[in-house]
Amino acid sequence: MAATLTDTTLGAVERALAEQRPAEVQRTSVMTHLVWAPKPWLAKAEQTLAGMAERHPSRTVILTPEPRRKDGLDATVDVVCFEVEGSEQAVSSEVVELRLKGGRAKAPASIVQPLLIPDLPVFCRWRGEPPWGTDELDQLVGVVDRLVVDSTEWKGIPAAFDRLVDLFGSVAVSDIAWTRTREWRIRLAELWPDIRLAGSLEVTGPRAEALLLAGWLRSRLRKHVDLVQRNGTTLRRVAVDGERIEPPGADALTASDLLSEQLDVFGRDPVYEQAVAAASQ
């Protein structure tokens, strides 16, 4: 049963984790997974994590900033156990939800650092558009190995892509919106060498995905390609110079599938970085 702690300390959070963890269950964390989830994103973040914990046993720390409240720290601590298929053993994932109240919301790095598992990679899934240039973003970028975003959650594109480029020298970045364009990129690549003459790209789908697809094509062809984008909830139609591209047949991945895939990726992706740099051109 989850433990709820009000106006607590990090020491109390650590003790609650130890008390929650069954002695007979292996601690098999493969990473520390941070999630920056402001209140409007918290329910979606929890739903996504619930669908993937068994695939990535980890210590997950969900950070919800509440800067307008009186300074303090509230926490919910839970250890979720899973049976290993074909074995009598079980593994566990630790979930810590922290509500950073008042000034604590501006100092997330000092709060999460004692909770990081030594010698394991640290990922951060940032829900919503990051507050560019702020202390909280800079601090967390400084303690993580990979920043995972979904630019379809952003309102400030394409300008936000220029701000994202500024982070590439500091941290490896994954964009779930980029992953959603993968099958369409494969379709377009199959048009080589004729596609080298492309002058325009028409896309029906989310603005971020259309821009990334256009940025990818521009960066690969090393020339400007016009983009005509029509709004859609999913990426469903692509045409080059008026010729419609046969849509991919792959099934759509769930939010849990998409995030789980990013947690298996290490290192920078230069093709993605070049696509982002060209997305707003």
C-alpha cells in the first residue's frame, strides 16, 4: 500500500521506500526515471507509466511543481512488484511522487539528486513545453543523461525548436513526435533518387510532426523544401510535389510503447538534431 507523506523530508521518503520493499523481492532497477509533470499533465503521465513499469523496472520520481503553495514537500511512495514469467522470482519498481511546493519548485535538482540510484543512467520525461531558460530546466538538464520530450505537446513551435537546439550540446534529447514520423520517413526514403528533386511537402497531421518531417527532408537533401501543413490529430497524409505517398501499414504505438522505446536509447541522434535545426527554416 502506498505511503502518503505531508510536509516531509527526503530522509523520510528513503525510509518509506525501504519499508515498502518486500525482503523477498529483488531490487532490479535499470535506471532512475524522472518525470516533470505539472498538474495538467499528471494524470496522463501516471497513465503512461502504468503501462510500462513491468518493461523498465526503475526508480521513477514524478515531480509536480506547485510554486504558489507554501514551501514544503509532499510525497507518495509506492513499490510495485511484478512476477517474472516462467520463474518464481519477482522484481520491483519504485514510484515516488513529489509535490514541490513554493520555492522547492525552483530547486528540483537538489531534491532529486539524493534519490538517484548510483551508477545507473538517468532519464527525464518532460511533460508539456519546457520553460526555456529557467533554473528548473537548466538544473534537471544538468543531472540527467537523456531528456525525453514530445513536441506535439508544445504551443510555441516552430520557435520552440530553436530553443531546443540550444540544449543539444548539454544533453541527449529524444522527441516522441520524431518517433511517430519514422514510418513516413522510411516511405519517403524509398523514393530515392527521384525525391532529390522534391520542391514541396504536404502533410496532414500535428504541426510538430509535419515540421520535423519537413526538417528531416530538408536536412537530407540539403536544400529548402516548402511545407504545406493541414491540421490533424495524427499524421495521416503526406504528398511530395502533389504526389501522395502510400501510408505505412504499421500499427500505431501507445503512449507507453513510445516512451518505453525512448528509455532503451542512449547517446545523441545527429539526424534528429539536424531535422530540428531545419524544421523552422
